Amino acid sequence: MELKRIDKDFTVCKVENLEQVNMKRDFIFVSKTDEEISVVCETRDVPENTTERSDGFKAFRIEGKLDFTLIGILSKISTALAKNNIGIFAISTYNTDYILVKKEDFEKAAEVLDEKGYRITG
């Protein structure tokens, strides 16, 4: 399986509403529940109405379109990283999954995943 490095800095944040989220940017992930609205975006694009934030993430994208019948992809990746004390923030889209790790763990994560047989590009 191929993972692509996304050469961007990301922030996970909580916002008051979506009014200041720039949906024209390439990387905007939005989650809304009855308790909160969360946004993951490039750090340079953090909305001004952010109430909480965690900076310093880098990302890998699982390349290709993942079929919904595939099982255990994120589990295998998260287990390999967890065994090396690397936490993740996972995001799933219709086509694929993104794995965010803290910037200081990014190169180690790439090494661990490479050792597990994942092809790292980008």
C-alpha cells in the first residue's frame, strides 16, 4: 500500500461556526456534531473564530480510492505507530484516509510504516 506525504503543516481546531472557514482551500476537513464543530486545515488557514486548537501536525494520505469493503487499513497503521509511541489523528473521506501525526514524530512514523511494508512517496 502506498502512503503519500502531504507537505503541509496542519492544525486541528474547534470553531464557533463555519462562517470563517475558507472552503476554497485544498485541505479542509469539517466535522459537526451536537456538541462541537471541528476543522482540520492548513495552519496558515486557521479561522479567526477558533476557540481551541492543536498545531504541529503533518499528514500522510493513503493513495488510491479505498473500497468500503476493505477492512483493517487504519487499524494496521495505527497499531504499528502505537507500538512506537506515535499517536495519530485519523480522517476518513469518501475516497481514502488521512493519517496525521505530530510534526516531531513524522519522520519516525515514515520509518515505522516503511519497515511495515508501506511505500512512502512525496
